Amino acid sequence: MTEPTPTSMDRARAWTPRVVAALFAAFLAVFALDAFAESRGLWETLAALAMHLVPSAVVVLVLLASWRRAWIGASLFPLLGLAYVIVAWGRFDWTAYAAISGPLFLLGAMYAAAWRGRRRAPAGG
């Protein structure tokens, strides 16, 4: 039994959330440049840089985990967005929540669409 040939829409549905997740990880990594703002020693600067890169690393790990299993991205990206809102509640203006959690919720929806829209081989033989 052969699998159906993916259409361009299937490919876009699969690749768009991957690309958006990678771009979002890069966006978060830009905030790590803040580690160089203060004059510190080498080791303190490297430690601060590593701590600032943790959110990007988490997004990349979820991206890698959901590369072949879209349901993982559909589940974990919205949870990351919710976790950010809960942890950071009251510290920032609403725009910070929108800029960080908004793309995470969007990624969850995109992965959900990819998961539900994947083509399956017809049952039976």
C-alpha cells in the first residue's frame, strides 16, 4: 500500500510551523544580547548569556521533538505560552505577553493544523 503524494498545501502545513518556530527561537535569542550590556568578567558574562539563552533552547527542543510528531508541538507550544504568562504575570506590560506568548499559541495552532491535516493512506486494501 502506497502513501498518497503530499500536495503543496501538505508541505506548507508541515513546514510553516517549523520555520516559524525556528524564527521565534532566533527572536528570543536576540534578548540574550542583554548579557553583554553590563561590564562583567568573562565567566559572569558567559553565565548570564547561558541563562538568557534558556528560553530559545527550550523552543528549539520543542521544535526538534515536534519535527515528526506535530501533536507534540500542538500540545507543548501553548503550554509554554501559558507558563510564560503565569510566571511573568504582573511584571510587564500586556505587549510583552502578546510578543512572547502570542507566537507560542499561534505555533500550537499551526502544529494542530499540521497534525489534523496530515494525509493518511486509505483504510483497507
